[in-house]
Amino acid sequence: MEEEEDADARRARRGISRFGQRGQGDGGDGDGDGDDGDGGRGDGGGDGDDDDIDDEIDEEELDGEDPINLEAFDVALREWIAQDRTRREVQRKFRAFLRHFRPESTEDEQQRRRKRANGIYEQKIRLMCAANKATLQVSYHHLMEAEPLLAVWLADAPKDMLDLLNEAATRHTLMLFQSYGAIQEDIHVRISDIPIMDSLRDLRRTHLDHLVKVHGVVTRRGDVYPKLQIAYYKCMNRECQAVEGPIRVEGVGEDAVSLMMPEECPLCEGVHFKLDANLSQYGNIQRINLQESPGSVPPGRVPRQKEVFLSHDLIDIARPGEEIEVTGVFEQKYDSSLTLKSGFPVFSTFLTANHVRKREDASAAANLQEADVRAILELSRDPKIGERIVQSIAPSIFGHDNCKMALAMSLFGGVPKNVNDKHRIRGDCNVLLLGDPGTAKSQLLKYAEATAPRAVYSTGKGASAVGLTAGVHKDPVTKEWTLEGGALVLADKGVCLIDEFDKMNEQDRTSIHEAMEQQSISISKAGIVTSLQARCAVIAAANPIGGRYDSSNTLADNVELTAPILQRFDILCVLQDTVDPVLDERLAKFVTSSHMNSVATRDLNNGLVELPPSSGGATDKDGLIDQVLLKKYIQYARTNVKPDLRGNAFDQEKVASLYVALRKESANSGGVPIAVRHVESIMRMATAHAKMHLRDYVRDDDMDAAIKMMLESFIVAQKFSIRRSLRRNFSKYITSGEDRAHLLLHLLGDMMRKEQMYQVIRLRQKGHSEDLLGSLEVPVDELEARARERRIYNVLDFCKGPSFQEAGYFLDEGKGLITRSSAAVGA
């Protein structure tokens, strides 16, 4: 045994001296050409022969002594892994895996690469060290492909194997970067891509001390506490004062420290010890509660939950309300309180997390692939992308284009402003859907919940002021007062959806005033004075008084909501169930065809049926966008696009005169009071409309769309008797397609006349007659440039419209020219 330890020491010294010389190459102390950081991490600048020699020495160190047959054991697996030769062989295999593995490579290719280490995990180690981190994520599929025996042992004896893998990864990192131990003491291997997903309610005795993967929602996150890892015990005999240690402490709970305490002092044979808190070493640990996801709970059952312990870099990786996947070791501990209650020994179970991944779908900004980004940018180049997004919002719901545009603006959101880090102006758009029963209000909310990257759904009767904002509770473990966030806090940087908004108590509605405007929640309870962030958009649905909307009254008279809460909604949408034979027939046909094209979800998941041709594909004949791509588009826009408000890009006088007119009409006709915050609402909606097109600045057509939404919200809130007059009075603020068409026809006619004069002058100079003048051509680019000067950006739609063809013009898209006969121009 001593000879084996000496051999290991000689190999370690040889590796240290070798990498010390490499670090002192042409790079000196790391200031040379090394690409991997500073200090001892410089690769130096040695020539190729030295690198080959180093690679050979690396292989000699990784090979070590003659390998043993790991499968030839006749004892328990944990006892076999605990043997020194087995430990060294496992570490050698894992380090060779880190050095040489590349996915989808044959054994011959890996043998050829052994002279030159270029494995993907060694590259990950270099990136990890460049970021000064201590976590190496290893795919279980890769380990199973390269070293299946280690993968099987990892699942059956995870605690012992993870200790070996962590030690091997630490040694391999120090082999590459000698001085990295001064930055991070240990490297932690995180195992990802476990193929089997278990449910929290299916964990049984057979899963104990095995590696499992579960998923659920975080319901509570505790504080961070120091956990005893290496213990030193001091003899309580005053004459002795001997110190026993280091002793590694495993497990959690009150009995973990006492079980590791020495039985007898080797000097005085005393039996009384106490923990030396100064010499002992500690690590950070955090406790979270993981509850089953709402969609995975069987019918009629109550969601189950399990405690999960996080350590090291996993601390604070998830917030309450987030859905995560946890890969870890399923363990048990003796529970004295449950034992006293039950009368027989009872062990409580918990999970020690090794890897945590937020269960975000592929639409998350961090998970977008290059192909996704290309598809998103290609989609944004479509001049009709705004209309296509509105059509793709809740495609199974007929009509309600105005409400769908409001939902789209709320999902995309505006850009928040922070004046000198003191005064914050929200960028999220709040929407209120008010309408008769059966007008798909709740379905629109459910669609927004499924589409938004982060959403929390609640109902008016099922939510209180504490449930929406935040509450103070006593921690069951530490008995301290702690804060627990409500729906608005959990929906931070997302969307909070509140159905049956009118059914809430008035005191509960008053509590969300601050959250809807300042987007913060102030708490002053039980000695806790703080403020929580609630940066979310609020989309609420309400029913009118009496169940039906009365058009003879204003919106304020139709719903039991006060003026302060109504003013905090940027967009008000009224959905009325009116009798219209034509629309009713179209609606009935739409619903019938939707049911005919639908299939059972269970049969679709089992592969028994396929979607009809009209339901699949990225786009269909109506221009609908695939829902998966739409989610990615929304997430990309929310994360990467921040449109600016530039003074020369839109008409500021138009906004000012609109505000003056709205204030005047509001004072005369009643309805929703207009305040300064409505000007901010216009800016937010214009920014959201620019985000829908992935633009860097707000254009005049974005402002027109925002003004149109604001006017629609104001007009529908008035009595039916004055709506028509209001639409007529405010029509000058809404630029219609006909106005743009008339202006573009005038511009095009002017350009054609100038082109005709130019061609006539050329013919006269050549001595030819004007009768030889045929058709006239004008480049489309020139028309677009003239149109942009007048803040008209979509020319192709005009060129394909009826007014363009009626005027005798012809568009050649291949050449990019607009042609017309000279006789028509003269006429």
C-alpha cells in the first residue's frame, strides 16, 4: 500500500513540475500568449515537440498501473467501490473520458485522438476555469456511451461515485491549470440528461440511495445555512484537550453530528467530546420544497411534495413558482418527532440535488438555437408580421381581433424606464377584458398563460390580498417570520392572469394598486419592512353587473370597479354577445370545422392518429404562425429588442393634441377618466408594437397602432348613443389605408410625370417624335424612399391593392419596377 501511495506521489510531483514548466513558457507568469486566463493558467508558448512530449506524459499519468477488471467483484458494490484499486481505476477511466470523449466518434477515431487531447469535456473545463466556476456538467448519455459500467454504478451507488468523479475532475483540472486550486477548492460534477423521469408520488423504498430525476414546482425556498462537512471533536477532559479529526460528516438532521462523534479518546480514554466549531469546515446548504406540477396530479388526488437540499453553486438557482427538474440522490433520515407520534421508528425522505434545470421549454431565450434565431429574423422581415401575429393569437377563437391585439401587446410588453435609478416607469401593458358570458374571456386568459414565458393564473374568488401580493408566515423549521410571495410576486418579469376580477373583495383589489403601477409590493408586518418586485403585466377578465353588458351605460356603470383601478389598465376591451345572423353563421361554421379537425390528445401522443393537414406545418394558407415558433418569437423579442422613442420618427404633436381632445371629451361625456398615465400607455403600446416587428425604434405606424388601441378603449367605454359621434370626431387621429393609398397614388403620379418629361426631353434632343414614347418605368425603391419621407413604410401592399391596378399601374417584382403607359400618364 505504501508503494502504491509513493507511486501516486511521484506521478503527482511529475505532473506539477511538468505543468509548472509549461506555465513558465514564453508566457512567463501568465502575461504571455496563453489563452486560458492569468497566472498559472497561461499555456505558455512552447513548440509542438514539447506539446507531444507533454501529451505522452499525460497518457502515462492517466494510464497509471495495469488496469483491473472492474466487473470481477464478489462483494457489495459500495464495498467494491471503497477499495483503493477500484477507486483509482474509476478515476482513471473518468479522466480518460474527460480528456478524449467526443460524441458520435468510433473507437478507432478515439484511438487516433489519444496523441492529441481534444475532448469536449476538456474544452468545457477550460471554459469553466476561464469563468472561475467550479461546476462541470456531464451528460449521462455521453458517459453511458463511453463508459457504461461507470454510468450503471453512478445510478446504483451515486454518493460514492459522485465523490470519486468530483475528485477525478478536481485532479484533472489541476493538471490543466496548476494554480486553479487557489480559486476553487473542489470541482463538482453535475450529471444531466438522466433518461428516466420519476414522479414524486412514485418514489419508494427501491429508490433509496439511488440517482433519480423528478420534476415539480418550487413552493418554498428557505434561507442559506452552513452545513458541517469536516468535523473536529475536542476532548472535554481539561488535562487532555485532544482533538480528533478530520471526520467527514454525511447526511442531514440533528443526529448527523452525534453519530460521527468519537467513542473514546485515544490519550485519556475519555468518552465526552464537543464539536470544535473553529477548526471544523462548513459548506452552504439551502432547503426548498418541491411540489408536483398541477398538470401531473392524478384526478381527485392532492399534490405531494418533497424536501430538496441544494448546496454549493445550486443555491438560489430557482425561485418559488418556477417549475424545475431535479437530479439527485433519494435519501432518508431518522425523524424523532414522527417516531414519537407513531410509536415506531419512522424515517423521512428527502432529495440531495446534484443537478437542477429550470423546466423552460425550447422558447426560452437561453435555449434558442441558431436555426430558431434565423427563422425568427426571417419571420420579422414579413411586412404583415403584425397581422399574422394577431391571427395566430388564440387561433381556435373566432374574431375578437381587437382583444387579440391587446393580448399581443401585453405579451410582448414595452420597455421600462428608470430615471436616475430612482423613479421607475413600468413597461408592461395591463389589459382588462369585460364582456358577456360565453365570449371566450377565460379562454383568452388560458391561451396567454400557455404562451407567455412566465405566467401565474388566479381567480377573483380564490385569491385574497395576501395571495396576490405577499404574506408573512412562520417558518416551520426555524420558527422565524418569513415572507412568502403571492401571485404578483411569483409572476415577476412575466404575466399575472386574474379571472373573475369583479368577484374580488374591494379590500383585496385595493391591495394591488401599487403592484399595477409602481410594480412593487411594500410589506410592513411582524417586524419585517421591505419591498418586493412585481414587474409583471396584469391581464384581468370580469363580467358586467347583472351578467349582461348594458350599452346604454358607460363602462364604469357596467362593472363594480373604481376609477383608480380602471385607470391602471392600459387597454379596455368590451366583448359583447350581439345578435348578427351573418356573424352567427360564420361562428357556427368555424366551431364545427374546429371540432372536425381536432383529435384526441392521448391518441396523438401515442402515435395512433396524426394531425389533419390544415392543422400542422409552420404556416398554413391563412398565414398563421406555428405556436412553438410564436413562443420563441415572443421570448426573443422580450429579451433582445428594446425599441427607442426618437423624436423624428413619429409625430409628437399628434399625441399631444390627442391627449387634449381625450381630456375634453372625457370631462363632457363621462366614462373612464383620462389622466397623464394614458399618455404613458400610448408610449408603452407603441413600443410593444415595435417589438412585434423587432424594430430598434418606434415609427409613426407603431404610434398609429397605439393611438388606435387607446381610442378604441376610450370609445367602447362610452354610452352607445355617443360612440358614433366620438368615432367621427377622432377619425382624424386614425390613419386609414385609404388615406395612405391616396397619398401614394399622388406621389407615384408625380414621379411618372417627371419621368415622362425626362423621356420627352431625351427624344427631342435626339430629333425623334414624342409619339415614340412607350411605357414609363419607375423603380420601387425610389417610391419607398419618397414614402418613408412621409412616414409610410409599407409600399408593397399598396402596389398589390385595387387602387394601384385601377390607376393603370403594373408591378414587376422581379425587376423591382413600376410601369405605366405614357398615354395613361398624359391622361
